Amino acid sequence: MRVNGTVSIINGKVLCNGKPIEDLESIDEKVINISINGDVEKIDVDACDRIEVTGKVDYIKTMSGDIEVHGDVTGDVKTMSGDIDCGNVGGNASTMSGDVRRK
């Protein structure tokens, strides 16, 4: 599925421009991996296993999950619980439980 607009995962629901795409609550076991090829302005996710971006990111945040950016982050990159691997960071890189590594 190709989505044009804003994709959000909030309380286990995938939303595109604020409208539900799929209800994830019906799945007992779920692994949420987000992969983006290309530049992205903002990624803000409640929880996932992993976010991977091949391109430039302006801002990226998740409460729980690893973040890997094959490129630079012009603003902040944050996760409460997870590792961060990325190129140059223009703002702050922070995790409470994990490692921060520059590629």
C-alpha cells in the first residue's frame, strides 16, 4: 500500500491523515518495523520494534524501539528505550535505555 500524507501509529492503530487503516489489536503477536526509503520530515511513533530510514530525517522519535538512519538527522532523534544508529545529528540524540552510535 502506498500512502500519501501522514502515517501515525497511536494506541496500536495505524492512521493515515488521522483515519484508521488497520486495527492491530486483533493480532495477538505483532512485530512493527517501519522502513522508509527517501527523505522524511517527521516520524513520531508510540512504540515499534525498529525504525529504519535510508535518507535524511528532520525529526524522529519513538517511546520504545531501535532507530537506524542511513543518513543525517537535521533535528532531534529520541527513543526512551532502544538504540540509535545514525549519521550526523543537528539537534540532540537521546535514549534512556540503549546506546547512541554515529555511523
